[in-house]
Amino acid sequence: MMSISGIKPAPGALSQVILKQYGYKLKGHSGLIYPLIIVQLFSSLLAIGSSGTMSSGNDFISVALKTYTGDALLFLSFVWMIVVTSLLGSQPYRSIELSVVNSQAVSHASNILLILTYAVYAGVTSTLAAIIHRLMIAATLKENEFLFGGLHILPQDILLGIVAATLYLILLGAVVYLIQTFSLRSKGLGIILWIGFFVFGFGNVRIFDINLGKVLEFYTAEASLGIFSLKVFCTALLLFGSSVLITKKMEVKR
């Protein structure tokens, strides 16, 4: 990685410095992509054998309904996103980075661009892997079995899946990046936020008459893609902006 320590770029050149640093990081962390591909392919194979079954019949006919889901593919993409973003926001990584890039603004901006890139990549691959999963199920059907809906997949459905998955990954990346930023200030606070992330995000917690649980329903219950995108954009902007402000306050205290 090329060192730009000590350089004070002019406002007009700042974007070029950010893009160069982003390019260095993208190339330097290219190996992080391979685990995602391997995990998605592996989970596609495992998902073929996992299904829910419902059966019904009478004296003349018997019907068994098996349901398959590609949720595991998206879940593993979420796990991968958490690990990658945690790495970018960790103390060892920040220390090494600041020895090369003497600018928190460049560091944050290039990290955010990298997180957005990884979110798009994981969103695309998880959606395509779900299609491959459907093809694999169709190829393993027995003679008396058929796939409901066949293999007819509309392009707009694929695009919708990619956009939705990408937005969720961006939101997840922004949350994890903020938690890691708080962890730089206090490890204890970071642990509390990680616990809160899993409890409030996936649990159901009530304090007095206020339901603090199932925060994700604010996003998952949204039926309009436009409003959902606006929610994610505003939330991610707030979270990433908070990360930058927290780091600036830490610098002032030092």
C-alpha cells in the first residue's frame, strides 16, 4: 500500500486521494471475497437436503409439499458482512492504516466506500446463488415431483432481490462500523452495544410501555421499495456520520 502520510490534500484533490486509497484497499482485501463465494456454494449444497414438509391425502390421492428456502444464503452473507466490517473498524487495522494515511477523513471515506462495494457484491452473489440453488433443486427432482412455478424467474424479481439484499447489507455494515467505532473509545461500551445489537435487533424487549425489540421490523415491514430505500439511506448516512464525528471527538480529547 502506498504511503500518503503527512500529505494535506487540497479540497479539490481530497476526492482523488480517497479514491486512490479506496483502490488500494479494494485490491489489498480482494482475498476477503473468496470466503463469501465458498460459503455460498457450500450452503447451496446443504440447503438442498433441508426442507419443511407438509402432507395431506385421502383414500385416492396423497400429496406431500416440501418447502425450500434460500434464507441461509442471505444469512451467511450477513455474517460475512459483519466479519469484514468488524475488521475494517478494529483497533489493529485502524492503527496500521493511520501509520500510512495521516487523515481520518480519508480513512473513513475509503472504508465506507469499501463497505458499500462489499454490500453490492454480497447482494448480487447471494441473489444469484439463490437462483443456482433453485436450479439445483429442479435438477434433483424425482419422477413424481415438480417444482412449483417451474424455473420461470423474471428479471425484475432478480433485480428486486439484488437491491433489497444490498440495502440490508449496507444497513448492517453501517451499524457494525458504528459499534466498532464506539469500541475504539471503550471496549466495555463496544461489548454492550454488540449485545444490544443482537437483543434489540432480533429479540423482543420491552421497557415500561415502549417496545425496544424487533427494531428490524421498521425496515422489514416496509412494502414500498422506495420508502425502504429512503429509510436505509437516511439511517446509513446517520450511522456513518456518527462514526466520523465520534472519531473527531476522540482526536480532540487526545
